[in-house]
Amino acid sequence: MPPSPSARERAGVRVGFYSRVIRASGMAGTDGSGYRGGRYKGRSAGSRVVLYGLILAVALWLVGPFVWLFVTSVSYQKNLLARPFALIPPEVTLDNYKMILGLIRFHAEGQAAKILPSMLNSVVVAVVVTILNLVIGTTAGYAYARFRFPLKTLSLFALLFTRMLPTVVLVPAYFLMLRALGLSNSLTGLVLAYCSFTLPFTVWIMKAYFETVPAELDKSALVDGCNRLQAYYRVVLPVSGPGLVAGGAFTFMLCWNEFIVAQVLNTKPGTTTLPPVIAGMNGQINIDYSVIAASGFLGALPAVLLVLIFQKYMVQGLTAGSVKG
């Protein structure tokens, strides 16, 4: 009596039978990948055209202003005002950057001479605020993610509410408080003002990220003899790089681009940051758009480089906690 076929052999017979039926009915594709429908290729090509067109439109919308800023910064003023207007400058020059550096004298050299010192002030303020946010905001975010305490939810939403307020509403309060403390027209006062509306953002980002870090890491560190603070600094914090980068990068960009608070609080020469100085160039008798564009390009360059370098970690840090399970 012949032996009965095994389960694997029976499965192979069934697969072969169904394959022959599909081929006989004409349902298989030319590449053997299965039925795709008569108009699949046409729909797929049309969808790709629409998709690529939308991507190109969004890319031009986002990158176009920055590219035009650079083109304007390397153009002569006369070419910008000439008619008919040319998208590609007939002449390229670096004189606008030399004017900012003080290598070429021109009618607005007094205002242009403030750009580099104000850029240094912006770097100092942004770096100090970022460091304070990472020290205070990450610790607070860890506490919100790991501990239960009274009014936890209420305090979290209170922080969120302070971030939702328009910054211009808080400017009078900033001005009166800093004047009472003797910190008006100082970088220290500007740092305190910036921390007040950047800390809630950092706390929420780090709370969301710490919730994705397994609590077993903390427990293992506590079992090994660490206290809670040592477990945080030695175990949890080293694996929280994307969250730290996301919180730090966005804090830096918020401080770097901020205009209203710096314009109102710091009016004394030598204490202003870059955005108010660039805006002040519009108040000259003869407005030189090329020099303004060169100043704007230099001001935007650090933030753009920061995003390009850390974009991977920023996306990971911002999307942490968005998917559960």
C-alpha cells in the first residue's frame, strides 16, 4: 500500500493547482505578480504625476523664498529695480556682504555695523536659553512622565496655556517686571523672558519622549544601587538623544527668530539681537534691499544648517509618543 502524502506535499499540490487556474483565466500579470486590473498602469502613472507635482509645488513654496533671498543678496540694487525684471541676476556680486562686514563704506554703514554684534548677542541668548531649557525642561518632563502627584494634569495644561498666549500680550508684563528687577536693556533679562515661553514647549516634548523610554530601565538602575537622580542622569538621559536634540533645536530657533520681545525690551545700543537690527535697516532714507537680503540670509543660515544637520533626530523626538503599542 503506497504511503499517504504529507501535509507539505498536499499544500504544494493545492498551490500548483490554483496557479494553473489563475494563469488559465488570464488573471495573472505579465510579471506573475497577480491581477492588477485593466487600467492599473494608467491610473498609477497619473497618480505619480499628481503626487510629484504636489511635492514640487510644496518644495518651491518652502524653498523658494530662501533661494530668492540669496539671489537678492548677491545682486546689485539697480538690477533689482530695473524693468523688465530678471529672475536671474545679470551681475553677481559679494559687495553686499562686504558692506555688512565693514569692508565697503555706504550710506547705511552705521546700521550695518550693528549686524555682527547683534548676531553675537543672538547666539549668546539662544545658547544660554537652550541650555537652561535642556537642564530644567528635561528634568520637569521626566518628573511628569514618571511620577504621580497632586494637580499633575492641571499643571501640565497650565504650562500649555502659557504657551498658547500670544507673546505680544506678555510684553507689558515683561517690561514692568524686568524694569523693577533692574534687568531692562540687558541680555540677562532677555534670557529670562525667553525662558518663560520656551520652557513649556520643552517640558511637553521631553515628557512625550520619556514616556516612550521603558520604565524598566529606571527600575534596573534602582536595583543596582542608583538613587532616582542617578538613574535619570546615568541611565535614562543617555538614551534620550532624539528628544534632547528636538527640544534644544526648536528652543534655539524660537530664540533666534524672536522679534517682538527683543524689539521692546532691549532698545539700548549693544543689547539688541539680530531681528530688530535687520528690521531697523528699513528705516533708512535710502533702503538698500540687497544689503537687507544679505543680512537676512546670514541670519537665516544658522537655523537652516541646524535643521539640516539634526533633522533626523528632530523628527524622532517630535513624533515620540504619537504611536502606542
